[in-house]
Amino acid sequence: MKKFFVITFLVISFVTLQFTSSEAHSISDKSSKTLVSDKKAADFKLKTLDGKEVKLSDYRGKIVIIDFWATWCPPCRKGIPDLISLQEEFKKDLVVIGISLDQQNTIKDLKPFIEKFKINYPVVLGDEKVVKDYGGISAIPTSFIIDQKGNIVDSHIGLVPKTVYSEQIKNLLKKK
């Protein structure tokens, strides 16, 4: 099982390095492959670096952006300031959850990275199960937009402009 996760991670790493476009692909974009369709987001219980458990179900009633990322991923690093800004702007109605796919050789970089960028949302350590539950993440960053009822309403592969997230959040808030 561990070999599978390592191989999956290496594939993700390779695909990410090959991924040079800054344009995200969304499930609402007819030209891109659909990652998910109208379905409930898989609940998870993952730990932060300090051992605190974070469960998706704890945020029912809020909009959630789940962001699969790693410290070594240039597009991931570029998108972090936008996620920080969105968390601040929509703090009553939104929670961003960063799911780090850093592994043994880069996990040591995670805490200094969080501190340096002043990340204001929970960052948890991803595992094989959450990767599988969210469709076998093929590249990072990959993000999922979860509505207040726990449904996946959109997903993106690649760097997402802040305006795209803002528009989706505002639309979900109107439906509330």
C-alpha cells in the first residue's frame, strides 16, 4: 500500500512539473475532463503538523475550498496568497483547507512555509485515502469547491485566479 502511495506521489510530481499552464481547468469548463459531478464531498479526518484533527464535516454550513498542494510546487506556491486573501475576505462564510501532499523529503519544509507565508487556514497532511476519495489527484494544485451542504460544486486542476474563486463564493452565498 505504501508503494502505491509513493508511486502515486511520483506520478503527481511528474505531472505537476510538466504542467506549465497557469490556466485552471474546471468541471464547469466544457473542454476539460470532469473530475467530479454533483456529489457529496468525502468526509475526512486529517491532522495538522501539531496533531490537531481537522474534519471536513466540522465545516458544514460554510463554503469550503479544499486545496491539494505541496511546498515544492511552483503553481501551488503562487496561489497561496490568493487563498490567504480569500480566507480573510470571506472569513464568516468560507474555510480553506490546504491538504499538503509533501512527503518525507519535503515535510520538514511545511512548518517554515506556513509561518513564512502566514497561512491563515488549516493545513493538514494528506494521505492515500483522501487522494483516492477525491478522484486520485492527477496534478497539483487541485482544488474542490464545496457548498454549504457538503456538495462538490466545482473543481479545478491548476492555478486558479482569485476572481474565479470569488465569483463562485459569491454565487454560493446568494443561494444560501
